[in-house]
Amino acid sequence: MSDGPANGGEAVGQGYNVPGRRPDSQAPWEFFLGNAAHRLIAYMYKVNHPGRLAYFNTKTLADILATSGVGDPSRLLPHERYLRPDITDTSALSLFEIKPWGDRGLMEGRQEVRTYLTAVNRAVVAGTSFIGGTGFQGQLLIRFARGQYIWRLEWQTPEPGITQYRWTRSQQRFESEQEAYRAGQWVELTVEEMRQYGGWVGQAAEGMVSRREQLATLSEVVGIFIDIVGTTATGAFSGAIFGRMGSGRGAQPPTQGGGQVIPLPRRVPPASPPAQVPPAVGM
């Protein structure tokens, strides 16, 4: 991930003191929300494309080329060996950079995608060429233990290789995430809301992805299904999977303000994506 801010700069406040966080950590709320978005979006790419070999931003280009066999890492320039695209799909020969919504994210994404493509295409085998990925979009909901606003993470790929995301919340309070999803009325978050809940969002995202990754080997037994509605792929999990998650330690949101990522309801058509990239939400 290349758009996360450096640590430091803000005092620890509500939503920062989440379980597992170092007491002296000063990471600002942007770090939690950006990291959560990257973690969830990358995971949903894997869910939507289970048969593909894809690498995420923990792997360098040198490692990806060496492991996948699609190219020769020795052809990379010295500084290119350590580049880490957010999503590199060696089966589809495409890559994505994940950025926040807005003009700045779009411009930064263009530059980074050009850099990645120049590097990887210098190193791939003859007759092979990577391109910027397209057609990747979706959304996930987050429910909190305190306050009944439902948060939504939405992402789209407005141009090849650049996947942009934004966080919004339900316009009013709802008893369930299904009600919020059906209402389809989302508003931008305030800075105070981001500060208050940023840490909980990060914890919820990491917990959701980690548990599902651990349960991935059980998919043939308990049945993970993916519904494709229009051009949006939504991942949901069967009652058996969800029941296992609910019984595990830490699966439920903490009573003092934690959050829980919720799969979208089945067969409910999502709202139409905006015609153009909405403005940034302060990230």
C-alpha cells in the first residue's frame, strides 16, 4: 500500500485504543481506514477470482516474478525490485493500485501504475505483457456495537489499473445492516466519526479477513458462494461458515465500540454506481 500516511502526529483517542494496539502508538485515523480498505478490497479480489494466482502488497515485484515464473527478476532495475503493487494477478496478467476517491488519488494511481507496468513488462517473458486491470468493483458493510449507523466501503475501477475507494455511512440509524443496504442512502463521514471509529474499523477488517483466510480450506465442505449481480460481485458466506465465526474468540464486536464486517445480503441488487468518481472524503 503506497498511499497510507506515516505514523505520528495525533494523540491517541477514542477508537484508537483497540485491542492489540500498542499503548504508545500514534498512528492517525487515516492509517486505520486506509489499511482496512486495502485489506478488504484485496481479499474480495481473491474471493471474486478464486482460480487465479494473485499477489498483494506484501510481495515485491522481484518475489512475484521469481515465484510465479512469468518473468526474470534480474531484468528489473535495482529500485524496481522492491516495488509492491497492491494487486498483481499473474493469471490475468494485470495489476491494480488501490487509492482513495478523488483527483489526488487518481493522479497518484496513474503514476504508480505506469511505474509498475514499465518495470514488470521489462522483466516478463517474450510475448507476454501486463496491463492495468479493469472491471473490479464492490462494497462491504460494517456494523458497530455502539451507535447504529452502518458504514459502507465502496470501490470502483474508473480507469485501467486504478481502484478507488471511499467510506460512507447510512444517513440514519438502522436496527440491521440489511435495512441500511435496502435504503441505499449513504452520506460522507465527518472527521470526528473517522477519528472515533477508525481504529475499530481497522480491527474489524483485519479480524474478518484473518478468520475467512483461516476457514478457506473448509470451503468445499461448508459451501462458500458468490452471487454475481449485474457487474458487481458480492461475497457472502453460508450459515455454517458464519456460525463457526460467531463461536470463535473475538468474532463478535466488542461491547465498548468495536465493529464487525458484514457480508452483503443475498440477491439484493446494489445501487447503481455513480456516473463519475465522487469527491474525496478527507483521506
